[in-house]
Amino acid sequence: MTTPNWNLALQDLPTRCDVLVVGAGPSGSACAKLLAEAGKQVVLVDAQAFPRDKVCGDGLVPDTHAALQRLGLLDAVLERARAAKTAHCVAPSGGAIDVPGALAVLPRRELDAILCAAAVKASAVMAAPVRFDAPLRHASGRVTGALLSQSGQTRAVQAHWLVLASGAAPATLLAAGVCERRTPSSMALRAYVRHTGTSLNSLHFVWHASLHGGYGWVFPGPGHSFNIGVGVMASAREAAGSNGKRPQNLRSLFETFVEVDPLARQLWRDGEHLSELKGAPLRCDLDGSLWTTPGLLVVGDAAGATYSFTGEGIGKAMETGIAAAECLIAGGDDPAIAAAYTTRLHALKPRFDMYRKAASFNRHPWLLSLLVWRAKGSPRMIARFADILGERRMPGTLLSWRGVRALFRG
Ligand SMILES: Cc1cc2nc3c(=O)[nH]c(=O)nc-3n(C[C@H](O)[C@H](O)[C@H](O)COP(=O)(O)OP(=O)(O)OC[C@H]3O[C@@H](n4cnc5c(N)ncnc54)[C@H](O)[C@@H]3O)c2cc1C
């Protein structure tokens, strides 16, 4: 494959375009690709030169497959990814269930490169490393582009629309005046190891009482590599602090995980360590920022498009990027585009609400154990979980307090 022309210099950017997309992660690249294919003049910028690493579990769950299919990139991704058959969910009691689904693992360095290259191939003009510093505004307050910078140089790029796809760090949201909450919803941390003697055909999720409201994972990647990590909701950290306990330090949570989970322990102890432990924030629940202001749409993690409880957000990042592109392609005046995009995000809300409720279960380990215990003997419940994972049905009440009460009634 020839190297895509994705690291243009700031001065090579046009001073005008139809849509300026800030951030070339899954949300930004998905959005840029569709817009460029529809004939829009798209400028895509990222603060990091490509290809770049992104701290992530690298797990591709069914919504990611669906979004990649929509983008015409599923085969290219699956060719390089490691496929998995089930989500193996271990409850605090040690009981486990296997939920089948279309699952795979591909390091983000590769996944994001495929997406970004596709956007550039579709004729988006990409410059990196280039930072978004501030929006340009009309006297009315409407956003009309952005001030960008590279190594002390700045350039104003006028755009009919600005799409913020800048991920979970709040700086860009603050600069654009759309940040409603600085703190992330959650923090997570991961490392890569290689271990040739272990074979794993599932995404391994662990909820354990000693992870105090957090969760751990082991995901098998290509070439005998494994992504091992832990995550914790900010609310669980705060709750620990308000109870007089020290809020969990992510590194010590990771150490606990590799002690209590036999698979993680074996890989961490005997495997070849391929990377440092690295952490990053997540923004969840479609919450914490405005989704749109005149001339501006916010997509992906920047819009809170990552699920609580599991920390999965790549699929929804692409979905929101796709939604933004489709709304811009459909066109209309500012209110019409904003309303169309808001409607698309509202349609996703019930799923986000379910994962938010499920995350509250983290503080009640016995409840998770009960749920897994009930599901273990029930192919019907496993099928329901598979339908939820595959997004073939709305969540209903299964992962809610009402659902739990129903479990007690049998
Ligand atoms: C440890 C961890 C594990 C996770 N595991 C999974 C998982 O297994 N599966 C899953 O589906 N999700 C997972 N997630 C969530 C997933 O990483 C995010 O949902 C996803 O990356 C969001 O994509 P995005 O395009 O919105 O943002 P990002 O992928 O974060 O991309 C944002 C881009 O914007 C750029 N940027 C930021 N600020 C600026 C600026 N001022 N100017 C220019 N560019 C800028 C950044 O350089 C970056 O490239 C995990 C997250 C973490 C932290």
C-alpha cells in the first residue's frame, strides 16, 4: 500500500472548505470519508502525525462491524484483525457466561490508519500534526471555521461547518465553548503483551469485587498479542473517596486485576511486555458536551458517545460521525441540520441509558453475580444478551433494577 498523503503541512491546507473535521479518530475519519465521497470539500486535521497510537482496548464489538460495513471498510479491517466468537463475561462470584456476537480485535494504530487512509482516498485533505486552537465566529456567534496551528504557525480555515471529533480530552470542547463537564466519565488503562502459549477466542471481561466498581479485560489481538486493561467509572472513584476510602489509582487497580484474574495473571507474568501501561479518559452516556451549536457538530467521544460499563465506543464514534455526515449531506439551514443530528443522537439514547444503569451495578457486585448466575442456566437470557450486544433489539429492562426484581420473581 502506498503511504497516504495524510501529514500535509499547515500551509498546504486550503483557506476555505465545506467541512473542517477536527480529529482523525474513528468518528472524524468516518465523517470525513462520507462527506468527501458525497463531493464535499473536506479538510481533516489531527494533533498527531499519522499513523498514531490511541490508548484503547482495541475490541471491535458488533456496532463497530455495522459501522465499518456502512463505510465499506469491514473486509479491509477483518483481514487484519483477530476474530473472536464470544464476549466471555466473568462475574464477581467467578461465574461466567459466553455471549456470542460478531467480535474482533485490531490495535487502534492499524484500525485508525485504515479509516483515515480511506478518508484521504475519498479526497479529504488531511494535515497533521495540526492543532485546532479556536473556532472562527461570525458576529452572530455562528461558527465559520477554525484557527489551526502547527509549530508556532497559525492559519485560519473558513468552513461552512466545523465537526469536532477530538475525543475525550476536554481542551478542544472548552475552546469551542461546548464543554458542559470537564471531568471524564471514566478512566481506563492498558498494556500489550505477547504470549505464544495462550489461545483465546473471546473478549474476556471481568467484574471482580476487588476491582471496586471497575472492570478488567483481556482481548486477543493479532500475532499472539493481548491487550490487557482496567477501567473505572469516575462516579465509582468519587464514591470510594466520599466513603473515606482512597479513590482507586488505576495502576493499583491493574495490579489487582493481574492478581485476581488467572488469565491476566498468566499473560502478565509470563508474557513478553510489548508496551508501557498507558491510560486515557473516556466520555460516556452521550453527556458532558453540547452536541451542536450553529455551524458546529460534535461527534464521537467528544459528544460522550462511549458506553458506560464496558467502555466500548469505537462503533458509536463512527455511527455519530456517519450521522453528522449524512445530516450535512442532506443539507438545509442551520436549525434543520442541527435538529436532524440531534434526532439521530436521541435515537441512540436508550442504549446509552441501559449501559449507564448497568454501570451502577458495578457498585453492587452481588447483583452482577446474580445476573450471570441466572443467565448461565438460561439459553433464553443468553440469547437476549446476544441480541443486546448485536443491537438487534432495544435493551428493555434486562439490565435495570426492574429487570433484577423480575429475576427474583423467577
Ligand atoms: C483504555 C481504553 C480502552 C478502550 N477500549 C475500547 C474497546 O475495546 N472498544 C471500543 O469500542 N472502545 C474502547 N474505548 C473507547 C474508544 O477508545 C473511544 O470511544 C474512541 O476512541 C472514540 O473515537 P473518537 O474518534 O471519538 O476519538 P479518538 O479516537 O480519541 O480520536 C480523537 C482524535 O482527535 C485528535 N485531537 C484531539 N484534540 C485535537 C486538537 N485540538 N486538534 C487536532 N486534533 C485533535 C486526537 O489526536 C485524536 O487522534 C476505550 C477507551 C480507553 C481509554
